[in-house]
Amino acid sequence: MEPSRAPKSSPFLENSTSRRFPTTPFLISLAFLLLTTSATSAPTINSFNFLEYYAEHCNNVVPESPITGTLINNASFFEDKIKILNFDVAYFTGGSQIIPKKRDSDSAPSVLSFKPKKFDLQQTVNPYVVSLRGSLKFRFPARFDWSNVTRDRRNSKRIRYRPPRTPVRSRYLLFELYGFWSMNTGKLCMVGSGSGNSGLSSLNAAFKANYPVGISDFSGLINGVLESLDFQDSYFEQVSILGIPHFGEYKYTLVDKENVDVGFSGTYDSVGGRENLPIESVDRSMCLNEMYRHARILELEYGSDCSGDNGGKCNPLSGSSGVLPKIMTIQGIRCDHERGREARVLIGFSDSAVVNVYGPYGSERVFDPYTTLIGEGVWDEKRNRLFVVACRVLNFNDSSANATVGDCSIQLTLRFPRTLTIRDQSVVVGQIYSNKTVNDTSYFPGIGFHGSEFRTRRLRGLAYEYTMLDKVHKSCAEKKSMKGKGKTYPHGYSSDMRFDMLVRNGKGHVAQGFSTPLFVGYQLFEPYPMTNNYSGHLNISYKMLFTGMLPSNDSGTISAEGTYDDENGVLCMIGCRHLISRMGNSMKNDSTDCEILVNVQFSPLNGKGHGNIKGTIESVRKNSDPLHFEKLEISSNSIYRHQAAESIWRMDMEITMVLISSTLACILVGLQLYHVKRHPDVLTFISFMMLLVLTLGHMIPLLLNFEALFLSNRNQQNVFLESGGWLEVNEVAVRVVKMVAFLLIFRLLQLTWSARPSDGSNKNVWISEKRVLYLSLPMYIVGGLIAWYVHHWKNTSRSPHLLQGHKVYQQHYPWTDLKSYAGLVLDGFLLPQIMFNLFLNSSEKALAPSFYAGTTVIRLLPHAYDLYRAHSSTWYLDLSYLYANHTYDFYSTAWDIIIPLCGLLFAILIYLQQQFGGRCFLPKRFRGGPAYEKVPIVSNEELQEITTH
């Protein structure tokens, strides 16, 4: 075992310093630190010493059996005997010192998994006991609250933990374990050490678990504990674990042919006489996994008998609380397509009313025994539906060791309608019910559910029936005559038809939403088609989702159908909203309001507008009608696909231009350094104020973007732009080159300061420099105050909008204006040198022509490019600018003309001053005495030699 090492020197050390310490005391301190750390650190458990700990903590579970040293390489043995130990669907509690708290706003789950190592199995003297190695891994989302987690407190007096300011990925805690498993008793006991990326110290623990033996059906559960073997700092309370095993061969006993045939035929099996899709249309792999992708989010619909005090009787979880779950999820945990398309499923319930198109739990399978049912499902080919029998987890309140699966009285049917309509766009419908009698305590009446996620393109054979086209033709007659002359618009099959949107009412309230086509004509909408199949008028159906804008009894979803004309970009539709009646804590879809007119105007693909989409949603009912609502305005800044491609190409080009200009800046400063090396006497005649401006102008952007020097944070741009890793690599290179340029200009500043005489022998230089300082410093301060005032005026004059009832201001930070002002000062970097030459009346060639002329060109080219970009590009997004970035300078048509003219004027003045004197451009009466020139000094020896000759 290696001794623990002392922490390395780091900028995060609270008392770190750059001073050099004497060698001997330093080595003594280091040795003392190593000894004290080794004394307080708990030893790590590994494959060489785990038996020492196993004998003490695990012999009473699985007695240790001598290892023969023979590896088990039989693949079938692993599949049949050992793979059962693997689990990735589990529930755990406890361990508050190492398990972070889950925030209420975070719906992402923690995940626990255990995997035995396939190539670390060894035989023992006991043929029924196997020595093995495995890993137990906890994975937590990044947004968990880690304030309760105990970190390494041994170094807390020397090191101050500083969490990163940038978003981090999910965190984990991994235990590497070693131990024995008894195949005839199903008991497993292992010891090992754990660590993770969450700042935890090394943890020693014992994992003890009971696996089902002789059971390969629904009733099998894994129960176990993770116990700490440490004391004091590294101790954590016991973690209780309840998992679902992976059986080699699972026996389906809940669903069989008789159950399927006698299963409840609910009302959803014949809604509107619509047929169901067969399983071949749902899943090409002939298994049910694909089906569950469409059934991740299901909204529950309770009957009228679930209102008021009867709400508790309708809870499928047999809870006495009146709060009924609103969302149901179905997750597949095992699929056996070779056995009649059977599957094991988890049915979860949630009372959260927040629904998103990606599911509440992402891709993780969640098992909570309080809110989850365990079941078996089989596809009923006669009725083209899924039939599920589900069971509850019982006896879990006392201890996980007593938990069992029972009360399998819950049944569920689920189907995929073949045809969608504007009034019912549910891709998945079904019902969950109890087969017990009404008087039974666990009985609940049938509960309908439906799901209308946007994942419909995988459903082959799905069709749409237009029922509102006559009404659309009457309401949208005026829109048909409009033509967009010389303009092109997105075609109906284009991915540009999907868009995010902002919905605003007359009171200024704003809601965020999303719209996507479902069908274009009679073809299922494909997000990224390769060709344009049709042009002109198209029938089209839409799903529009937003919340908080319509009356409170609305679900926040509008189903719409109508026509789209790609010759003028007009989308005109009739919409329906689902009305929901609230009965206590339950909800029920009662009816739909289809007196809604939706008009959307797409902007042309070759237009110069910044907002792509504008439109309205309005009720055609009378104002006195209780279902009438005020007109809503919708807008979208979603970019078209070709605009994104153009922006990516332009960004690649601009980052290259930035890299070239930054490299040239380094070369020009290097040429100036070479110039002063050849002519060291000119250093005195370089304005210190000018170099200070250049230094600060390079330093301020670096300081404000220091965190992005080696880790560029491009979250905003990556929302819509993905140009691969080349852009990120170039950006890091640009920041490194800019840092080099800063160091070079700082070196020039240092040389100039060192060349100034400190004995007062050259008073004219000091007097001129002070005059430059007295004149330029107030000017720069006043300019900074003006920039701050403009920033303050922008914030105070900008009217807020209400986002779902809250006042929201657009973020505009003061350092943005500071960076822009620093860019403006940097554009006029020659101004202090001009004033210095003027006061000193110097004609000394202090600046190399390549330096002041080249740097001026580098500073002015972005303004010329910005003028070109503004007048040549049909669309722009300020966020994506890399070269001529509006954050680092003042850019507009006026500024792009004024700044280059002033920059060229300054360069010309420097040239004239270095040729004819600092006051050459002034009238003769203001030029004063002769220009300040260097006078050769003759030494006494040279004077005597001249006199002799």
C-alpha cells in the first residue's frame, strides 16, 4: 500500500505563496506532513488485503472459502450463474453523509448499479462459493444539493474548497468490491473502498445482499445494505438497497393466454371506431422496447366518481391521501421477443403536472417502491394492444429486508390508434383498472390515460384525418390571394416548419412554447427530409404547446390543422384546445373548443428580417362567450436551417481571421521590440501612457474571459450551432495568442519604464508625460462614465415583459460595455503618443512604421468587415460574431466609418511628427522653439584630441 501523498501546490491553496523556502526546513515539513497524513488516512482495501477485512465483517454472511487460484473462464457459467448478480434498477435510502439531497425542482433520479467483473471469477474449495470482484456505482445529477455531504476534513485547515463556476456533469461514487457469493443460499458479501468526483475522501465499506434463490418470476427482489467500515471523518450511515434482479431465464406467470383473452375491454379499445396499429408498425425489432419510447409520458384522466372526498379511493397506489397522481410512465426492464413478445415493465406515478416531450426521467429507469408497480406485459395480437398485469411492493415501510411483491390485481391495456384527428391527437391511449370488487380496500375505478408526445415518426402506418378543412377554407380565403414576389419560403416538408415561440397577450404577459407539424398532407412529418416533395398549397396539422396564457381550465395545448402556402409563407389553421374540468385533486378532459383561428407568417428565406415567424392566435367566439379569450401574438427567433449552416461557415472563417490578426499583433509588437533593441535610445521617446493603454486594452478582455482561456463556455451558441471541435480548438488557440500579445506589450512597457532616467536629468520627458497623463486620464474617465451612463440608461428605459406572471428584464451586464469601451480606447492607441510628441516637440522615430501602421490596420479591418457583413448578409445573430465582435468594440454604420477615419488620421500624424517634428501640423506661431533633438555629447578625451589636431 502506497502512503498517502500531501496535496500538491495549487492556486486554490488558501495560504499558497510564490516565495522560496530553505531546502532543509521544507523537506522536514514535507516529511512531517507525509507522516501525519499517513497516520490519519484509512488504508485502502484492494485485492491483496481484502481478506483481512472480510474475516471480520463478512464471515457471518458467507463464510470465507480458500481460493484455489483457478480462474473461471466459462462464458456459460457467467451467463447462467453470475449475471444474476447484476442489477441497474434499484432504490436506496440512507447514507446522508455520502448521498446528496435531491432538490424539489430536480426531477432527474439517482441511479445505483452493481456489476460483477466477468474476468475476475475464481474457484474456491467450496464448489458452491465463488470469489469475485465487482463495482457498486452511485450516479447523481449535477444539480443535486451537496451541502450535506461530508468531504475530506483532514486538510480543511490548509485547503479551501472552491467549487467550479461552470456547470458540471453528473457526479458519481464508485466502490470497488471483493468478496464471495454463495450460489445455494443467494447471499453475497464483499468489502472494498469507494471514491468519486464529488470531493469525497476514500471510503471503506461492506456490501451485503440477499438474492432470490429458486425464484425466477415477478416476486424476486434483491435486498441489501452498504455499511461503513470507517470511523470519525469517513463514517457514513447504512445505505439500504432494494433492487430488481436480472434472471437468466425469467418465467412469465402473470400474463398468459387466458389472462389476455379475459382482460378488460375498456372504452379506449373502441373510441370513434378507430383501428389500432399492429406491433410491427410500432417496433421493427419485434420487441416491446421501442413501444415504451412512445409511452414514457402518459396523462391520467379520472372519472367523475373521483371528485371530492372520493379522490383517495381512485389512487392506484392505494394511498389514503386525496392527492391523485397526474402522470404515469411505463418503462421496460426486460424484453423476450422469442417468447411471444413478452416483457417486464415498471409502471411509475407522479403528481407533477409538468410534462415535457423528453420524459420526466430522461433515459434512466426509475424504481421507487412507494410510487412504482412491477408487472408483466404481453402483446395481444387479436386486439393489437398491450396487456399488462402489475403488482405492488408490500411490507416495505418496516425494512427493505421484508419487502415482497404481491397484490397483482392491477391490469392495464394500452394501444396505438391508427388514425389521429384534430380532436384527439393522442398517439397512445389506454386504461388502468383493478380486478377486485368495489368493496375491497385496494379497489379503484378505471382510469384512462393518453400520451401525445412528439415521437411519432417511428410509428409506421399512422394516418391523419382532416375534419376542419371546410372551415379553414372559409376563414383563410383572404390569405390565399397573397403572393410573395421574388421571395422564397420554407417548403412544408422542411425542418424549418418546427419552431420555438413566445406567446404574448395584451397585458404584456409572455409564455414560452413550441410548435411542430404532425402531418404534412397525408404524410407523417419527417424533421429532416432530403427533398422537397411538393410545392404550393399543403394541408398540414400542428401541435402547439404553451402554458399560462389561456383560461385556467385549459391544458396549454392547441391541436390545429389547416393549409400552408410556400409561395407566401402563410400558415392558416383552425385550432382546438382541450378543456379540463377540475374535480377536487383530479382532472378530466370534458370537451374541446375548436373556435380558434391561428395565423402564422413565416419570413422569407432570402429576407433581411431578424424575426423569422410572427402570427396570432385568436378566438372567433363572441366576447360574451365564457370560452372567449383575448388575441395572442406569437413570435419566434428560431433560425432557418440554411441560416445555421451559413453561420457555422462564417464562424469558422471569422475565428480563422481572429487567429491571423492576433498572430500579426504578436509579430508587430515583436518588430517594435526588435526596433528598440537596435535603437535603445528611442525608448525614452515612447509614450508610457500609450503603452499603458495598449496593455490595459489587451488585459481587460483577458481578465473578463479568464475562465474561458482553456475551457470555453459556449453554451448559448451550442443551443443552435454545432460546428464540431475545430471551432473550440481555434478559440483556445486565439486566447493563447492574445495572452502572448499581452505579455509582449507588457515587456515593451517594462523596457520603456526602465529606460526613463530617475535622477531628473531629462525633465522635459517627465513634464511631457505628465501633461499627457493630465490630459488623457480625465478624457478616458469621462468616456468610461458616459459608457456606464449609457448602460444604465438602457437598463432603466428597457420595459420588462412578464414571463408567466413574473417581470423579466433582458440581461445586460456592465462589463459588456466596459469591454466595448476598452476596444474603442484601443482603436485610438496612438493618441497619447501624438500628444507626447506634441508636448516634447520630438521628431525621434520612436515607433517602428511596421508597428504603428500595422497595428492601426489590424484595429481598423474589423470595422470594414462589419460594414461588409451588415450589408451583404441577409440574416445575423450578434451572439455568433467572433471577428468584429460587438462585445469588444463599438460597431455600427456610423462607428464603422468614424473609427477607421480617426485611426488613419492618427497614423498619418505619427508619420509626420517623426519626419518633421511633433508640432509640424500646427501653425508656425504655435510651434515654439526648435524641435527636441538628440545632441551628440563629446567627452573630455575627444575634446583634447580635437584640440591637438
